[in-house]
Amino acid sequence: MTCDECRDLLQFYVDREAAPPEKAALDAHLSTCSECTRLHRELEKFTTTIITVAKPLKPGGDFNSRVMARFEETKAKIEKEPPKKRTSLGAEKTFPVWPFAAATAALVAIGLIAYFWPVHVETLATLGRGANSARVLTYEGNAWKERAPREAAANGDQVEAVDAPGTVVELVFAGDTSARAYLRAPCKVQLQKPARDIILVPVPGGMGRLHLHTEAGGKGAYRALRVQSPSGKSWVEVLCGENNGVDVEPGQGDELIVSVKTGSARIGNANDEQTVAEGYARLLPGSGKVSEATQVKPGTFDWLEK
């Protein structure tokens, strides 16, 4: 794959929509090309920013009356001073008013509809166990604002486990209750949904312990649950519709420590992609070689039962 071909497909790659053969070719190219890898990281950051700040504006209850008021206001102004044209004989010829009024009012109405019409906000998760020990933050008016603790979290929202250290907060993913995540306080993540994946991105400085849980027989709303480091250099993924239980802990920098309770997980970084199976753990750096698999230490998953 050439650099030009890679760049043409990068957005599909970032959105997790590249076909398997294309993804394999992109993975191979990115593992050897530093320039395309840099562009990939910048595109990941840009896409995350767009998801975060592009929040829909909801119409008020007076939407219809505001449109009609603007229509009447525009019509009245045009009727008061209709457009005129001077003929060659010096007489003034008045153009019909209503074509201008109708066209202007239509543009006003279209503009108001485009600005105020509700955009569907997809609920990605609701808070289950430990909801009173968490908060959901949504980006509005150029600032992060807190929602009610039990309110659903949407694409781009942040979920934070804020109670005493060790408190567990459960995220139940909408559309498939067999897919869940658990946050061990202190922990703060942002929810993202490219294509059919759910991604939990730790907020810088807020990376805590996470557990991903999926069960066989789910509704298939999502393909996979994924956790990635804040920079996106390292990632862990479990497939929905299968029995998987995976712990993800922060290491140093972009390191992730992955321990598999049940099933398996896919792990990867800029240089490699591997699998870690039940009963084993691996240290995943942001780049370079992944550690050899070691047996999970006794008591690794005890925090989930607290």
C-alpha cells in the first residue's frame, strides 16, 4: 500500500469502517511509515474533538410561533417599502410584493428549522450499579456541565466514578444489556461510538481501572467494546455476543495492563496486534513489543465483588 492510498482510507480506518483486507493493509503500512502514523494520530484526535463538541441544539416549545412571527415581521417590512423600478419614461413601476415576501420568509423559516430542529441524540449507556457514586458530564455552551447522576450518557459524554476509592460504577450499554463496563473509582472516561463499536477513552489524568463484560446471546447492537489510551496508541477490545471478562489498568504513559478473567481480548498498538486468553495478563506499551503472557495474579478481579 502506498502513502496516497493509505491517506485516502484513513478516515474509514479511524471510524472502524475499513473492510478487513483494507484494515490489514493499513495496519501493515502504519507499522512501517512514521509520516502516515503521525497523520493517523492527528486524525484520531481531530475526530474525537468533533464528536465531543458537536452537540445538537434542541428547539424550545415556542419554535413554531417564532418561525411564524419572523415570517409576519418580514412580510410587513416588505409591504411597507416595496421594491421599485424606474421606467424609461420616468414613471415608477412597483414590483409585486408577495414573491419577495414569500421567498424571504421561506429562507427565514428554513434557517430557523436548520438551527432549531432536534437532532436525534443516541443514548449509549445508562448508569446501573453505583449510579449515586458517579456523574455524567455533557459539553454545552463551551463548557462541561453535569447531568443528573442517573441520566443516560450519549456520544461524547464523560462518565466519572467520583466516590471513595474502590467504589464500582456500572455502565449498561443501550440496545444490548449483555454488554457492560465497570469503572473503579477514581476513574473518568469519555464515550465514543464509531460505527458499531463502543470506545471508552480515559480522560487525561483520569485513567482508572476498568472491566469490560460481554455475554453470548446479546442483541448484537454493537460489534465490540474497546478501551484505548488517551493518545490512542494502545487499545484493548472484546467482542460482543461472546462470553468475555477483561480488566484494563493504566501503566506508565500509554501502557495498559490487560488481565483476562473469561474469554479473550484483542490487544494492539502502533506496532503489533495480538490476543490474550483467559487466565493470562499482558503489559501493552504504546509502541513496541507486547510483553509475554503471564498468569493472572490471585485476587486480580476481587474488586468487582465489592
